[in-house]
Amino acid sequence: MIRLSLADIAEAVGGRLHRADGSELVTGSVEFDSREVGTGGLFVAVPGERVDGHDFAARAVADGAVGVLAAREVDAPAVIVPPVAGADGSGAMALAGDADGSGAAVLAALGALARAVVDRLPDLTVVGVTGSSGKTSTKDLIAQLLEPLGPVVAPPGSFNNELGHPWTALRADERTRHLVLEKSARGMGHIAHLCEIAPPRIGAVLNVGHAHVGEFGTQEDIARAKGELVEALPADGVAVLNADDPLVAAMAERTAARVVLVGESPNAQVRAVDVEVDELARPTFTLVTEQGSARVALPLFGEHQVANALTAAAIALELGATVEQVAEQLGGVRRVSARRMEVGETADGVTVVNDAYNANPESVRAALKTLAAMTRGRPGRGWAVLGAMAELGESEAEAHDEIGRLVVRLNIDKLVVVGEQAGVMHQAASLEGSWGEESVLVPDVDAAVALLRAELRSGDVVLTKASNSVGLWRVADALLDGDRNGGVA
């Protein structure tokens, strides 16, 4: 963060000084985890369901923090902000268990502080990314493509909400040229609120799927929420839209910014042609732009990564990269965030694909197609280890049914369904194509691990995919760590 005094911070957030004269200078990072606070930092006392950051204020200052951003008086130098009711009416997401509004107050103050910092950085370009799936992978690609163009700040993993968004923005300082932010929403107004915290000049919408349809109601409502990003762009900004998704392409009518379409559609200004995948489902394609074309070989797994790469390429081109530079950078990108098409191999020759960070119908279909590609023409078997997809509302049973049938239609050898909530997948697969024992329903992760350890053999490929709450990443971890405990059969 740029250097600010506690008086500057109090003015930015509408707070008052407590046990401080205001001259205290914050020279370090802003942290909400007291264990991460370093010398010269600012500790943000966020109240939670299990612990309250206010209880750690004195310790944070003892460990080097200059002061605390808090909603009530603490035993340390602080800026105190008044509590508000619920989510403060701004479209912000309220904290669970925030009965007195202190959590909302701290989050609102954190957002106001981030906005103040961003406003003091005139050379900073803010890039926002949203979509039903692929946000984190695309954010990671954008950050890597922009690194040669100047210092980049981007969030770790999926740090894309009311807390992670301003926390990331506060990482920017005078040297930062690009701030890449991922934006999530569980209701109308959430993305608009995040855009107020760090106003984007470039905004990308990847897709509109069924993720969180239980909260929104329909895909059209999801599109309305995702489109808040392009509505927030200035007239001299750029909206990067997926030409292959009709609900996204239609957002061109909702923005004053210049529109750049990406995809495989012929009308996309940045498009992919001649897409191929190798035996490990790593895609190659020709990147075609108005500035020229170049062949790209992505060292990532899954054909769906092509769409993510096109969005990242379009943004890098807008910010000054050449087509040749973009192609070269894409050829050297790495997977950054964990549990997203993370591929490993056991000592026994079993390939494990850990894509278990989260799941919705679109991302599960993409993962299953990747599994099918990785096993095509190989002697080993493909195993889809799938759990429930959450937040689908009334479409939950239908969505799970479709996935179960897709496993069969893709000729994937084995399906292991974990947990009763996902049982419809097992039933659908058993009915589709008269499968026999190719599909099995197990009660939990431990049962899935036991089954796999008993039946896997060298050359097999295992995919784990489910909503994060299911914890299917533990299956992948158990198989890979199993080498220390005798391996798999």
C-alpha cells in the first residue's frame, strides 16, 4: 500500500482516531489475519463467526502494526468506524453472524480505504474479470501476460469477494501498473459494489452459466448481475466479451466502453482457429487478431483453457503487447491457483487431475471432456470422481442427472459418485446406456479413497470434481500422498 498516516486513513473511511494523534505512518501491508501483520502494517479487525479480530488488536500492534481499523474501541492505536446495519445498503455482501453491523462497517471502511488508494494512483490500470466459471484461471493468465508490461498485483486464488477484493487493491502502490481483480456475486449489486471500490478501465465477462442459479433464479438474472461489470466501465474503457456466449455478447449494449469480442466465432476480433489438443488434453491453436496471428501452444490442461487464453490475450494486446509477445507468453504460462486442473502422477503411474476447488454444470462438463481427451487412445481407464454441485436451486436434480449421463456418453470408464446429495448422478449413469457396475455411489471421501486404492492400476487417469464444500480435493491428495503409505494397487 502507499504510505498513509492514521489521520489520512481516518479521513478516507469516515472514522475517528483512538489512542493515536494521527501522525502514525502506515508503511507496510494491510492485513486481516493478525499472524500476517508485519512492521509498519495496518491490522483490520474483522469480526467472524468463530473469532473476532478485535480480540487480536493489541497483539497485532505488539507484532509491529502501526494501528488497527476497527468497529469498536480496542487496546491499541486505531481508527474507529461506526457500525452499520447489515450490508449497508450498497450492494455489499453481509458477513455471517454480523448482528450488530460491526463486520459490515469494517468491510465498508476497508473498501473506502482501497478506493482512496486506487484514486491516488493515476498510472494504475484496473482490470476486472467475472463469469460463472474460469474467473480464477483467467485472472492468473492475465496477470502473467501483463508482467512484462509492468508490475502487476492480482489476488491469490479466488480472493474475489467483499474482503479479498479491497485487500488485493491495497497491495497496489506507486510502482504498480496493472491491478487484476476477480469479481464474484451472489446477488444483484454485488459486482457493482466491487467496481466502486476499484473502478475498472478494462472489464472481461467470460460466460454466463448456472453457478449460483439457486440465489439468482435464472440465467438471465445471472447475466444481469455479471453485466454490472461492463456497466461500470468508462467511455474510454474496454469491455472484453465472449462472442461464443449469447448472453455475454449481448452485454455490448449495456456499456459505454469500446467492445472487443473474443472466441471462436468469426466475428470475434481476437479469436482461435485450428484448435487441437494433444494426448494430455493440452490445447494448441492459432491466435488471430487485427494486428496479426501466431500459433499458441498452451501448457495447461483442457480445451476450455482456450477461451480463457483469448480473454487474457485481448487484454494484453489492449495494454501494449504484440501478438508475438502474447503467443510466447501463453506458451510459458503456469498454473498458479491450487486445485484447478492440477495434474500429478503417483509412483504407480496413475495420473490424478485435481479440479476440486469448485463445481457447476459448465465447469464439470469441461473437466469431463478433458478427462475423456486424456484417456482417448491410452490403455488406462478414466475415472470420474464426482460430488455434488451446490447452489443450483430447483435445477439441482436435473443438472446432476445431465452430468451422470454425460459421463456415459463421453465413454469414461468409471464413475465414483461421492455423497447422497449427488446420488442422482449415479442413478442417471446407471440408466444411460445400460451401464452395469461402471458407476458406484459411495458415502464419503474416505470410502472413495478406499475404493480407488483397491482398484486403480498403472495408466489410469482420475479426475476429482465437486463443489468445494464436498472436499473432494482430499481424494486427490490421498492418492498422491499414498506413495508414502504403500501406494495404490
